[in-house]
Amino acid sequence: MSDYTVKRFDEMAARRGGAFKLARHSLGVTSFGMQVLDLPRGAGEFYPNHDHSADGQEEVYVVLSGGGAIAIDGEEVALEPDMAVRVGPSSKRQLLPGDDGLRLLVLGGVPGKAYEVSSLSEPKPKDAA
């Protein structure tokens, strides 16, 4: 018997006015964290400067469309389609969408540990799609 889920991004549960598509939740993934972010130009406030020192999570950002930069420990790295950036737990990171906005697939997990679902990757009742 087949076991799969298919969803278009616009069918996924979302948060923050649709900017954070809860891909992990919407597809039923339980082994790693995953979101699709649609950030309009100048939307740095949607993705504040932060690190994951407390929980040990590393993240991979895969650029799907648009562009901009990611500030990692104060150094800006240009982002464009067809590239990926890995950021370790202790590095501060902030996404800086460019003029055309930025669509990314963000993957996360803690090296050597089983994945634990974060409440941030679950829809709030008013956000459920």
C-alpha cells in the first residue's frame, strides 16, 4: 500500500498571514522540521535575528525563488535560486528578502537527536487551512 501526501504550497496550513507555510505539519512529516517561507520585500521582521544555541537545531535554507541575503553572525551572504545555505546552532541568522521577495524551503533538526515537533510548526486554530 502506498504512503504519501501531496500538497500545493497554497493548500498548506500557514502562520503569519500565509508567509510561513507549515510544510512539515501539512505533509505529515515527523522526522525533521520543514517550512516554506514566502517573505515579501523588506519583511525581515517576519524572521528576526536569532540562533538555536538553546535547542541545538541546525537549519538549511534552500532558495526556491526571489532573492536577497541571509545575515549570519553579521556577515551578509547573497541568496538566489538554486542554492542552499546551512547554518549551525550557535550562529545568529536573519533573512533579508530582496526587491522580488524570497521563497525558501527551510529544513531543521538537531544533530544526533530524534526530531521533536515544535509548537511553532503547528497551526493555531485561527491559522489552520
